[in-house]
Amino acid sequence: MVSSPLVESRALAVLRQNPIPALRQLAIEETDEKVVIQGSVTSYYLKQLAQEALMPVLDGRALVNRVAVVRD
């Protein structure tokens, strides 16, 4: 079951309003049980920042971090 649009917009807004451009490009998929973050970044630090940015809006759901670290 998909979460309410209000909760979804909060999680998506967290990334879209982030000052780091790489984080604004990541995708979010949400259900009532989990939030999945997907995409790619250039460092493990950015992967961790993306995860930490979403923690306040999980509302008890699990966070699945599927962000890949891709180096040039």
C-alpha cells in the first residue's frame, strides 16, 4: 500500500530542497512500511548524507538505501 501524498511529499521535498545538487537527483519510492532511496553519487559520504537527510521523515518506516557510489 502506498503512503499518503502528504508523507511522500515530505520525503521528496527533503531531497529536492537539499543544497547538495547530487542529492536532489536521487529518487524516492515509498510504501507504508519503507522508504527506498535510489540513484548514484560520487562518494560514500554523499550516500550517508542522503540517508541522514531522510531520517526525520520516516515516521517509523524502514529506510532502504540503494544509492550506488560511482566513481569516474
